[in-house]
Amino acid sequence: MYSEELVKYAVRRARFKAKQVVRRVPSLGAVEDIRQDLLVDVLQRLPKFNGDRAAAQTFISRVIDNKIADMLEAYHDARDNNIVTSSCDDWVLDDDGRWVRRDAVIDVARARAHRGIIPRDDEESSSLAMDVAKVIATLPPELRELCVMLQTMTPMAIAKKTRLARSAVYRRIVDLRVAFRQAGLHLYG
């Protein structure tokens, strides 16, 4: 098949280019979605690679660059044809005549919907709260304390306060994630 080095190169290149394009056109999509689209295109085209014409890395770079060009062209065509009318990242005038991001002048529900955040109804919110409380009750004391601190503090601030190494704090966060995943709470997204 393909060497591990070549696969790692494709993944690194796709991640780099996805971050680069999202910085320039944020409304194009999420970095991970674009990275995945780029990798799918590379994997579909890699069987057509001809080693006599170029190096494999060059081929991968060209495929990624061409896919980005196609994505940008489709995005701009959609905007020109009013298929894509606006983005929360666009700058608009507010009621006072100041330039602000669009998400500052639309209601919270619309802004969250744009970002893929779907509001929970009261029943689902209370069910989630009970499930989280159950998991927290089963945790060892140091992880319970970490849960409380994470509500208002960053991992770095927690490390300073508890005088733990940041790596120790991050390991405990991983332990928390495992506990919540095992309880099925990762399904809430």
C-alpha cells in the first residue's frame, strides 16, 4: 500500500492547508471538516499517481491545492448567486452605526445554530444534569474537585492553584473524559 511516512505527510499537509484556508475564509467550514475533505480527495486520487512525473509529496500537495481551489470557487460561486447569503463572521453595522460581527446583532439561538450548536429542551437539559451528577458522584475526590474547578478555571490556573504540573492536570482531564465517555455522555456532544 502506501508508506507510513507518505500517509503522515498527507495528514500534516492537509491539516496545515485546512487551517490556512479557514483563517482566510472562516465561513468555508470547520478545520477538521476541510481537512477530512482534503484527505478523502488525496486518497481517491493517489491510485492515479505516476512516479515518473513527480515525487509523491509533490503529487499530494498539488491534489490538496487543487481541491482547495475547487472549494473556494464553489463557495464564491454560491455567494455570487446568493445561495450563501451571510455568515456570522461577516462584519455589519449595528443599530448605533458601529461595525460589529453579525453574531453580535442576531439572537443567541440563531448564532448557535450557525455554529452547529442545537439548544436543548428543558427535559433533555435536566436529564443531562442528572447524568453528569451521577458520574461526578462516582469519581475519586481529586477528580470531583477538578470538575468543580474546571467550571470557572483554565487547566493552567488549576495547575498554579493546586501546585500540580500542567501535565498532571491534563492527565486528570483525560481521566475525566474517559469516565464521562464510559457513562455514555459523549453522545450529548
